[in-house]
Amino acid sequence: MIAEQRLRWCLADAWGLADPTVQPHHGGMNSATWFVTVGDERWVAKAVAPGSRRSLVAGLTVAGHVATAGVPAGVPVTTRQGQIVADVDGIPLALLRWVDGEGLSGRTVDDQRLIGRTLGRVHQVLRGVSVAHADRFHWLNLQATHLAVRPWIRPSVSAAVAAYEALDPSTLTWGLLHTDPAPEAFRLDRPTGTCGLIDWSVALDGPLLYDLASAAMYVGGPRHAECLIEAYLKCRTVTRAEVEHGLSTMLRFRWAVQADYFARRLAVGDLTGISGNEENEDGLEDARRWLGGSADHAD
């Protein structure tokens, strides 16, 4: 996305980092990232697609609110011109503060409880916060051409959207979302016990259940996420009644988002963050399996 020589030039010009060590990471599917080191200091340089500047700025603004409340969030370092995003040949680039620790796996009870507590705390922090250029839930377009890459996709996504709308979204608890709280986005600094939440790339106002459903999805569904859900509920951002009423429906919607996402990547040949198209196929197949119609798929 950005050649290393151009990246080094921008780091020096925009942030005054002379002769940094730059190590490609590129672990995400929606961005390109590099680890940047000068002496004992570390950062993450993050570039997103042209046209995504507004979303990135808004997302990093949300991260700033989270970090101000004491949850490490990978906040941006302002450029020498006072901006939080620079442009490299039209590509938005941010330099993010390093968050100490290691990503969680989500496979242990302790991990799940920490994910639930941290997500609940983040939702508490963001209660009542508004951010310029925040998007509004949801973004699925049932007429999108990429939903035709497999015959089952459009009907499955349409059914999930209808089920979500039947919940009466206006009755749910809304706020700014993370949108993709995967276990590895939660970074635990074991010496201090501090857990952060990174990867803020968009500002989206939506039902808090969407984040909870996402977190549950990554650990195998609600039946495998009981400790996570209980820890989240202790933060009292969402009532138990709302979770019992809407979580399974929101999980179905979350899998529809997965189907939409991987269908779009297949339609345009997007290989960002992966080694080959088979990974897009695997992601779509996972969504097909979970949207396949049995009650077990809500678990």
C-alpha cells in the first residue's frame, strides 16, 4: 500500500522520526500496519484505503475518549501540523501509540471475563459521547451486487436484517461501538493488570448488543461465552432482559455482516491481510454454516 521508503519519509516529515526501525506487520484485513521503533519507544503506523480518511479520524477520536478514561486504546500521535492523520500520496496514515501487553486468546475463563469487563467499561466510558462524522448502524445494503456471488447470501442476509428490525432497534441501548472486539484486540499488560482495547478504525453509533454479540461470536457463541456475558452484565450498561431478548438475533445479524464482508472481498478480489483467496472463501463458508438455519447456529 505504501512503499517503505515513502513511509520513512512521512514518519520523518510528519512526526519528526528520524531513521526509525520499520517492521511490516499487516495483520489486519482492512489496513496495512507497521511496527515503528526509535530507541526504547514504539508505535504502530496504520494506513487505510483512500477514501477512508474521515472514518479513520472519527475512529481514532473515539479511541482518544477511551484512553482518557484510563483504558489504553492505541491513540494517535499528532503530526507536527497538529493533525492525527497524514496523507501519503492520497493514502491516510496514522501513527498510533503502542499499547503494552499481549492479545488475549478468548479460550480461558479468565480471558473471557477480562474481555467482558473491558468491553463493558468501554461502553460505560463512551456513554453520552458524540463524535463528529460518526456513522449510524447499520450499513448492510440488501441490493448490493456482491451479495450475488453465491445464491444463498442475499436471502440469508435479508432474513437476518429482518430479524434485527423485528427487535425494534429503537428499544435497544445505543452508543458508540468498537464494531470488532476480537480477543486479540484486547491487550493485557500482565505486570500491571491493565487491559486495553485497540483497533479503532471507525466511529459507529449502534446497539451495544452488536459489540457483545461480536465478542461472543469470536469465542464460539453464547453457550461458550457465559463468563464473558456475565462479566459484561456486571457493568450494567445493558440489562439482562435486553441480552436475553436480543443477543441471539444480534449474533445472527453479526454473521450476516461476516457474509456481506467476505462476499464483497471475493467480488473485488481483496486480499488485504491474507495470503490467498481461500481465506476469503473460508470466512464466507463459516458465515454460511452459522446462518444455515438450525437453532444450534445461534450458539
